[in-house]
Amino acid sequence: MNKRITLKIAGIERETNDIKTYSFKHSLNAQPAQFIMLTDFEGGEKPFSISDCTEDVFSITVKRIGEFTTRLFQKRVGDYVSIRGAFGSSFFVSQGKVLLIGGGYAVPTFYFLSKVLKENGAEVTLINGARTKDEHLFSEKLSKLGIKVINTTDDGTFGEKGTSVDITKRMLNHHSQAGAWERENGKMFDFVYVSGPEMMMKALQPLLKDHDYEFLFERYMKCAIGICGNCTMDPLGIRLCVEGPVLPKKLVEQLTEFGQYHRDATGKRIKY
Amino acid sequence: MRKRLKTKFLGIEVNLPLVLPAGIMDMSFSGLDISAKNGAGIVTSKSLTLEPRLGHKGPVVAEFESGLLNAVGLCNPGIVDGLTEINQFKERSDTPVIVSVFATNTDDFSKLTNHVNKSRGDFLELNLSCPNVFDEFGIPLAASKDEVFKIVKAVKEISRLPIIAKLSPNVYDIVEIALAAEKAGADALCMINTVGPGMLINTKMVKPVLFNKFGGLSGPCIKPIALKLIYQTYSALNIPIIGMGGVTIGEDAIEMIMAGATLVGVGTAVYYRGIEVFDKINREIIEFMDENNYDNLEDIPKLEKLK
């Protein structure tokens, strides 16, 4: 049985106007990309990716987008919330040269992953993209990890100008022109991780055809225990709360709904 | 080996005796498909309503020591989009589909039936018994033999598909209600829906765990109730029963069959044993048949009927 635990908020850190990180003193034992379901019993229970997890503390990074998160933003240190989890699959922990491509609000998950990869001896390069400087996340935290970080914004207000996709394209093209394709079957990286808006991931997919990769997906979740079927992805019937949210290349390649549509809380298909 | 599990249900050949019930893994054609691929012989759609429904706010499900409590609140994309998923499923699978529909009056049930008539569904299930929308709709229709008779009769007159009435366990006299359904023309029964409803309380925050406060109970703890009601109903009626409620292992399914069920639903056990649960239970049924020298599913004896 997956026991529900009710915890006091131990720390709150403001990341941007609309994003806060909440930490909790609890031995969650989660892996990068896993998520919890969180509720305050006032209406709504939502999934949140773990943005850091040590032996006795874990944190989640929350964007204010609706009624539920607005209420969460009003909570203070010491207030109770109740959680279930951690649920779902986690990122493969690769060795060697790895590339993490992150966009916007999906980047905090990569903080946790970068730490784990670094501990396991991987050589980490992370592209941290956002639309604009005010929405750029975790640049300071990531810079302290001793990994290579390429900061980028769509409007050039912070780091390089361009999207995460532009930067990836530039990086791989440059590598290709340098004649490095012969090396390691044309692979510049041993493994690539992608976490960000779905259309960003869709745009990256063809660029990464020669690489092994994992993508982190998001779908509307209700039960989180693999029975309601709200988060299944077509045509495989993959339950994102159990077999996901991380999916490997061989499954990503078979998804017909990837970049096409997702389902809302009623189950209705919503086109991208 | 699996051939030994073949059976017939309302004139249709069914390869495997396990049914994916409404509300489990059924929001998409791919959810139905993966369940069928894992050994469900019949799959059921989410209970569809005329218009899309968001369902209740979360938490919609709560786990406890011997089962689950849920109040999803009939979320569904509406009959039109729901049937699109079913038709898409039928394009890729021969597995029969039960189209489940929910309404609160004869008119709406009739409208839903007209939609279903044009679909590729194989059976029509009338969900008369959702326990989780009391605030909105009041006592389920399945609590009244007169309501059950009225709805089933009206739908029977216009339905192209055989009708399955989904009954509630939360009544004093199940036989009286089941008989009303049979008399009105129901071709089969599906029972039981979730039990209760019940509730759980978060003691630190002094709040009900489910946002709906109350929710239907499922899982191992409800099996004895299901068996009793199915047995009583089987004893008094002549139409087939899809028996469900807490079936988790092969022996539970055998008990359902002995109590009178023709097919057996498996829902909450997807949580306990994974999506592979259908094939696990299929294998366990075959093991039981081997141990007891039953060649075919029909050879498994039923209890002597209640007098």
C-alpha cells in the first residue's frame, strides 16, 4: 500500500514571481523524474516533480497557474499538506558524456538529475532555457553543481539568445562540421535527457535521432496508481503515472499522440 | 491452453472470461487496448454522459489497508468523444466492448442509446448505480425497482445492442431490483458497483481524505458482499451475470463463477497486481481447472440455487 503522509512545509523559497520551491523534512527516497500527489484537502490533488531529494529532505518546485497553486502559494512554513508517492519511472542514470535539455518550468527536475548524474561520475552538459530572464530558473543552484550549464532565453535577456532547440541544433551542427560524426557512430553524447514543453520535445526529437534519449512527459493525472486511465498515451496505452513519466526512445518513437494532442480532466482530446 | 477459457455471453463468443469494468483504464482507446492485450476478454468504456463531465476535484481516490475508496464523479469526455475512442479501439481489436452510459432519467438514457446504436459497441451497460454523485443527483436509480424497470424498459425498446444493467450493492433487497431489470428486458446484469459509500479521515488536518467526503469502496474487502448478492440474484433470475467486486486472484474469480457469474470483472486488482492482472488471473483459473479436472470453464460447478 502506498501510504499517505501529512507533512509540515519546512521551507519556502521564491524562485520567480510565479514559482516557489517547497521543502519537506521526510525520507521520501525518490529518484529523478518521480513525482508526488499533493493536496491540502480544500479541492484538488496535483502531481509535482521532485526537484531535490536527499536522505531526509525533499523539495518540489511549483508554478502558480490556477486555483490550486494559488492556494498553495498562500501557505506558510509550518502549514500542513498531505502527499502520496513518490510515483512513476525515473531517469536512467547514465555514465559518460550526457546532455540535459531543459525548457522553462521543467528545469528543476534536472537539478535533481544533474546531482545524481554527477555523483555517478557522468560529465554533464545542461541547456537551461526559458522565454525570458524573469522566467529563467535555477541558474544559481545549477552553477554550484560543477556541471557545464548553457543558459539561454528566447529573447536574449539572459545567457545566449535562442530556444533550447536552437542551442541544441547549433551544438550538434558544430559537432558534425568538426568531422566528429565518425567518432562513436556520430554520437556526441552517450545519453540525452529532455524535459520541457511538449512542442519543444517534439522539435528536438528529429535532432536526436542518432542519440539514445529519454523524454519526460506530462499528462493530466488523477489516481496516480495506474487504474483510472486518464494519463494513458496513445496508441500504446502507457500509463504515465506508472510506466512514465519518463519514456525511453523506443517508446517515444511509437507515440502517435506525442506533439499532437493530450487529454483534459474529462478525457477529451485537446490538440496542441 | 487459453482455449479452455472460451465462453459465450449473450450469443457472442468471448475468448477470455475476465471483464474490464467501467471506470478502470478506459479513458482512451489505448487504455482499452492494453487491457485486452493483457487478457481482458471484454472491455467496458467509462460511463459516458450526454455532455462532458469534469468529475470531482481530488483527491478522488484513497487507499487503505484492505481496499480503495473512490469518488471520481463520472468524469468522461461525453458520449460523442467517448464513442470515438470505442470505435478507434474496435478498429484495432476483436475484443467485444461494453459501452457504459450514465443518466438520471429515461429521456437522457434514450438519447444516449441512440448514440450507442450508431457505434461499434457490442453491449450497452446502463450504469444505474454510481454511488458518488449523490450531492448532484440524489439516490442512485438502482435503489428503486420502479425506476430500474422504467429505464430498462424504455431503453430495451430502442437499443440495437443487448442491455446490461449495472446494479448497486447498497440496497436492502437486491433480488427485487434484479427481477425488475429482468422483467423490463435486461439481457444481463453487471454487479456489484462499489460499496457504501464510505469515508476516510486525515487526522492531522482533520479533513475527509476524499474531496467528495464519501466514496465507493472496492478491493478485497467487498468480495464477500459481492458473492452474497450475486448468489442471491443468480438463484432468482435466468439472465447471465457479470460478477465483480474484490476479485484479485484466480480463486476469487472461481468463487464468483460458483456464486453464479458467467463472466468476472477485475478492476481494483489492476492496482494490486499491475495491468498484467488479467493474464495472471486467467492462468490461475486454468491452474484451478487442472487441479480439479475441469476441461472447460462451463465445467466449473455452480452452487445449488437458494430455494
